[in-house]
Amino acid sequence: MDNLKERQRIGDTIRKARKENKITQKDLSDALKIRQDVISDYENGKIKVIPFEKRVKLADILNVPLSDLLYSDEIIEKIKEELGINYLNKEYDLLDALEIELEADLKNIDSVEKLEAVKAKFEAFEKKRLELAKGVARFQVLLEEVTKKAEELKKAELIQHNN
């Protein structure tokens, strides 16, 4: 992941956004709870890898897309973890378990009360499924943004390399 051009690109992005937002290095270092010289090192590409959580905070403070602060070969598993993939997997597991439970309940309906109880479970299942679908849609947009940015960075790197 040690690529000087990428470190400089990210540093330039931080410096430019910081100045556009009229934020001093001192203000930024205070907000991130790091020394001011570390901000200078970020901006000058002297830090090999800025910690992911610091880049998330920088994106928020500087009002830039997180994708502008990603390295082109960022570890996809780390991105997935940060974007909530593990959470989504747990939610899908929960839906799978609920579906199995509902199928069993359907076979055992022998009264109006049980029918109403199963109907209520189905409604809860559908509500949860719709919430999850919205979450997946939001995640898909983020993933497309990250993928697009990674492609742009690789193309720019290839062009620079060929020149």
C-alpha cells in the first residue's frame, strides 16, 4: 500500500479541503486528537497509511467524500467491515431464521389465535425485510462510489506511470 503518489494525492486532498473550509492544522489536529505535526505529515504524504478511522473523521470534518481519501488498493474486507457488511450478514441470518420459524408455524396452524400470531410474525418479517432492502440499497450506492473512485485512481496512476 506504500505508494508515494497516492499519499501525495490524499495529502493534497486534505490540504485543499482544509483550506477551503478555513480550518487550521491546529484545529484539525485538535478535532482528530493528534499532534499538529501529524496533520502536516498527512498533507505532505509522509505517513505511509493514514488510519482508516482517521480518514473517516477527516472526510466528515472536511466535508469530502470518503472515497477521495481511499488508497486505490484499499483492503476490500476493511471497507466492507466499516460499511456494515457484517451487520447486514447478521440481519440476513435473522431473516433466514425467522423464515424457517414461519414455515414451521404455518404447518401447525389449528386455531384462529395461531393464525393471527403467524400473520403478525409475517408482518414483522416483511417490515424487517423492507428495512434491510433499504440498507442494502444505501450500501450499494456507497460500494459503487468506492468502486468508481478506485477505477479512477488506477487509471490516473496508469496514465502517470506511462508518462
